[in-house]
Amino acid sequence: MITVVNPAFLSMIVDNGRFGYGHIGVAPSSGLDRFACAMARFILGNIDSAPVLEIMGNGLSLLFSEAVTFAITGARVKGTLDDVPVEPWSRTKAPKGSVLKISEVLEGCRYYIGFSGTIDVDPVMGSRSTNLECRFGGYQGRPLMKGDVLELREVYDPVGHISVPDERIPSMGEPHIIRVLPGPEADYFSPLSVKFLSNRNEALFFKASARLNRTGIRLEGPAIQFRDEAEQSIISEGILPGTIQVPPDGLPIINCVERTIGGYARLAIIIDVDLDKLAHIKPFDRVILSVTDSEEAERLLQAKKDTVAFYVKKQ
Amino acid sequence: MVRERYGESGIRIVFGDIIDEITHEAVRRFFLHLTSLNIPGIVDIVPSFRTCLVHFDSDRVRYEQLCQLIDTTEADRKNMVLPDVQRLEIPVRYGGDYGPDMDFVCSYSGLSPEEVIEIHSAGTYRVHAIGFMPGFPYLGPVDRRLYVPRQATPVLKVPQGSVGIAQLQTGIYPFESPAGWRIIGRTMMRLFDYTKPPYSVLHFGDTVRFVRV
């Protein structure tokens, strides 16, 4: 078992997400950086459904009361296991009684820790991800707190050493360059203010506001103008993670993983390979939006999948 | 019916431009039919007032395949016998601490609290969508006399069961939550239970009447 000595700013259990219940308003609540989650599991040779911890902030401290192997992925962090530096994006064996401490987040925002076992919490509606707003899933539906104890099931001892080389670790620093496809209401906006949607050489520059979480990321910058004759909202309907909505004030909101329906005009949709970047946007980071097309999005996605497949095969 | 791609892994199907019963039935027919086909690779189907959003996993099914399936099953959808909807009565305590925005609604509409309650509880409302949060029903249409705008800035917290109105809609917050609608009452009925299927008391297409208690 693992005892939370210090949960840092926000720590919670996540997995691939809760799907199949969108029609009753249940959002995925998945780990925001899916690549990092997947790599944590791959490094450990764990099953695809194994939950991991999603953590924000310095100061995390975990006490291992049994020997277990772990892997840290996502944001670049500086950490120690019993005062010996830990190498992220690789396997580390934690002996019984050892203490993991994360002292600093160097690049990006959310980091992930997977274990060679399954964190023993009951799945809710098919997932162990935490729905913080409605307080279900994960660890009693809430963030981890000091003193919480995570039991592990099916603990195994991975053999050998696997790590992800530096050049394969995505950049998580700012500015975050995010590529999009035009959204269903792209024509609600004045052509001048959304020129970037029809020209790859154009881009829109924003700063992330302090109002951001797993539900949404509000951007600040030049307000996007609606056409005079356009409605300023829509009849509410389905949205997906990465949908960029524009409320009447013209400042975009990126939908993350906690909403299935939206009522604002949808300017654009972030392409799959750039969705993981949402995990690493911090308040006041620069966010640059630029357009791409479905073919390129598909090509980029295939390349990313090949990277993952490369590691799976190697194991 | 208009079909368009939504990003890489979505298909948006539009059944009409306005909120009416014909559009609603077309959405419901499509939703129930596609759900019944159990297509591997379809991750979620979100029906709403006038559209359905199909979310698929491109590793398991191709966009073109799904489009073809949607386009070639029009007749099956037409012939499908739709199941009855639930007709639910929801007990509500109006006003006072239960409905902190009742005063605003009265001053905006020029109605007395009694009139607001009477009008709100006289309507039979359709579940036009479920979302925003698990089990939250978008109910309508609300009598025009009760038209109020949303809050310019959402209130940080309303209690579980809060009943709100905004524009021509009414809804119920199944969990304690931030809220953009005007809260006029509260129900003690639990609308969402994540421990027991089918989890949500209400489903797309059901009808709801509010009963004053």
C-alpha cells in the first residue's frame, strides 16, 4: 500500500475515462495527458485500464509500505526516492518503506505516476477516473488528501529497465501551439477576426487566464468578433473534449473532459494529437491557435500512435 | 437530416433548425436506432434539441464506414417502433430558501410568486437533452411569461436538486454545482445515482411535470 504524505496542489486517480454515458450527461473525466498516462502504463508493462495518479504542483510525497515499481510521466519534474534523484519517464523500484518526493515541476503542469499493480478503487460506470464535480469515481470521488492510503492489487515485479528517451518526450512548455479544425459555428464570426481559420500562415495569440481546470480553460486576448447578424449563442448540443467555444464576450473557452453539452458558438475543434497539451496549460501561458485539415490531423495521429506502438512492441 | 464531420472523431447530425416536436422525434429516432445497433467503435451518442453528436474511436471504426451506415439505414429508422417515454412528476418546494432567485424572476416578469409557481407547475416539459452535468435535464418549452435571462456570471454553488429557469427552459441540478440559471425551487428527488443502472432517473424524450409540495 501507498500512503499519501503530501498530496501537492491537487492529486487524483484517473484512467482512460468514462465513456458510453454521454446521453445522460456523463463526461469522460479521463486523464488529461493521454500519452503520458499510456506511457506510464507501458513503461511498467501494465494493463491499459490501470489507473494512474494525475498530480499538479510541487511537494508531492508518497510512502511505499510495500515494494513496488513506479513510473513518472507527463510534466518534467525533479524528484527523489529516499533522497536519491529519480529518473522520470522510466521504471524505478521503490523498496518497502521508501519515500518518493517531488520537489519541483520544471516544465508543463500535470504529471502522472503509475504503479506496477492496480490501485484498488471500485470502478464507477466503467471507470476509475475521479469526477470531482459530482464526487464519484477515483478515491471516494475526491482529490487525495494527506493520510489517504492507496491499496494496490495484483502487484507484480517488472523485469528489466525501460525508459523513454528524451527526444521522444513531447515538449510541454509554453507557448502551447494548438492546431484546430474549424467548428460548426465558425461562420458566426467576422471573417477578419477568424482569418486564421482559412489561412495556415495566420494564428491567434492568447494567454491562458487563471480560470482553468479539468472542465475548461478560459483564454484571454483579443476578443473574437461575432458577425452583426449572427446569434451569440446556440441551442445547446453535444460537444467533445477540445471543442473551443466562444461566449458573447468573445473570449474562447476550451472544453476539457467534464462537459458533454455546450451552448456557445463553437469556433474550432482541437486536433487529437494536440489534446494532451491541455494538461500542461498554466495560468498566463501563451496559447497559439492555428488551423490544419483532417488529412494532416490523421497523419499526425498515426505518427503518434506509431510512437506508442513502438514501445509496446519493444516490451 | 444534414450530416457533417465534427473534428476528427465526431459526426454531427442536424435534424432541424428550431426546437419543435418533429425535430425532437427525429433526433430520438436516430439516437435510439443507432444505439440499438451497438456498433463497436461508437463511444458515445449525445442527443439534444435538434442534433445528435456521435463520438467514435477511429482505431475501431472509420468515419466513412459510419457515414455510410447512417446514410443507408434511413428506412430502418423510419420503421422502428419507438418505445413509450416516461411521464414523471417531480415534487418541488418553490421560493424562500429553496428558490433564491424567485424575487428576481418576479421583478423581471412582473408576476407574483404565486403566478410564477402556477405557470411553472402547469407545464408539461420535454427532456430535450441531458448534460452540463450527469442527469441534468434541459426541459422545455417554458411559458413565455416566465422568460428570464441567464445569470451574467454563474453563481458559484447551488444545492443539489435546485430547479432553475433560463430563457424558455427549465432544469434541475442533480448535484451541488455552479449555476447560470435562476433558481426558483428545489426538489428532494434524487435525479442521478452513479451506483445503480440506469443511473439517470430521466432520459431523453421523457416528460416532466413539477408538482408543488
